[in-house]
Amino acid sequence: MDWTEITISVKAQDIDRAGDIANMVVPYGIYIEDYRTLEEDALKIARIDLIDQDLLDKDRSRGLIHIYIPKEQAPAEAIAFLTERFEAEGIQHEIVTSRCRNEDWENNWKEFFKPFPVGERLFILPAWESSISAPADGRRVLLIEPGLAFGNGSHETTKLCLQALEPHIRPSCQVLDIGCGSGILSIAALLLGADKALGVDIDALAVKTAKENGKLNDLHPPRYTILEGDLLDKVSGKYDILVANIVADAIITLSTDVGRFLKPDGILIVSGIIDIRAGEVLQALEGADLRVIKEHHENGWHCFEAKIK
């Protein structure tokens, strides 16, 4: 299978922030070249001090980030997203694209996705490792196969959303997941005890993946429903909890409309907000008569909880 390889060159000191942003595009396929601590890493990981000269000659002042997208997906959207985020963060960068072939790529990344707990009550378990025993502390096991859709729970934006969501779940509550991706937030809400969850996404691949992940966790309509299309066209009614793990621009655009889907005492949880855009999102929410009641942040990413004023 052919892939488009997007290679991003940044200053070495920006590699961590740039890598976090690149992860938002394709969290299933990212490879970083960072040679700042080459000798120390060789000793610590491989326990050797003999290093190939080609590696020793690498430019320590810069880092390279490689991401891979399927050939049927145009790279222009990913490049536009990356360019906007890097410029917003003040990260100088160069982006080039090329074609590559790796028939095993879709599965190679799986070795880096391992089970992990999140919040107080959830345990995220990759579907291909379902033979692993459930933790002894009573956590609910959430099986996930992200495929090519965003959201395996390991990125800060998703973890922040899951942690914010957990204390608000009540047995009778209904949840609306905007831009549901892999469906992980909707599934988590139901495993934590919500009555119903509705996910909506404009990406057909995300919708397909979210439906499959629902089946993995024995969740089906009408309790677990996934729709393809635009929020305003596809969704009606009011919900106890709205979650949106998307990006700052989308949250700002949606802020004027999300209130119509919230019950009077409902809670809105938004994530996917990088540091430099947090102020803009706060301003947009406040301007839409939404009062931010709590903020969570980790490694430069923000998650807000808000209510109708």
C-alpha cells in the first residue's frame, strides 16, 4: 500500500511541542528523529558506546518528525493544520512530502500502544491485547481499536477529556459526543454508567471505526448511536453532557451553537486546545453565554468544563 510521508523539520528545542501537534493529525503513525542525547540514549537503552558514524554526523540542532497518511487522503488538509498550529506556537518549520510503501505500517504502530489506566475507573485496553486480564482494582475495561481514526486515549487531549467526563456521569444522563473520532468518549461514558450516548462525526472513516468499537464493547443502538454528518444537520434534542475533543478553531466555531443542545444544568467539556489558543477559546465560550467552571491542562494542552450562564 502506498502512503504519503510528511516530514517536518524543526529546531531541536521545539521537537516535543511539534511532536504533540503532529500527533493530532495521525496519532497512529508518527516517527521522530531527535539526536540531541544520542550517546546517552545508546548507553541507557542499548548499553553500547560504539555508534555508527552516520548517526554521529546527524545535525543535533534540528529534529525531524515523520507522519504517514493513506494515499487516498489528500495531504493538503494535514499540512494546512500543521502549518497553522506551528505558526500559532511560533515554531519555525519546513514541511516536505513524499510517497512511501509499507504494507505493514497500519499494524507496526500497535507495538507502541499499550494498556493503561485513566481517571479513577477506566482501563484502556487495545483490542488486539484483549487476552490481558482486567485490573484487580475494579476498573471498567474499554476495548479500543483506533484504526485510522483519532482517539486511542493515550494523547493528553483525550485523557483530559476522559478525566473531566468521569465525575459528571450519572445513571440517567445522556451524552452527546461532537467529532467522536474512534468513539472512545461515548463508549467511556456508557461504561461509566451513562444511560445513552450519541456520537457524530463528519468523517466516514471515524464513523465506521466508532461503530466497530461500540460492538467491541457490546454497545449497540439505541443506547450507543453514531451518526455521520454535521452536528446541526444530524442532531436534535438536549443532553446532560456534551464532549468535544477536537481543535480550537472548531470549538470556537461551534461555541455559538452548542448551547442549544445542553440541558439547563448540563455540562460542556471541550478539549484539543493548545496553550496558545486557550485564551481565544475562553473568550469564545464566554461570548456564547457559557461560563467556564473548571480547567484541566497537561503538557501544553487544555480542557475546559463550562455551563450555560
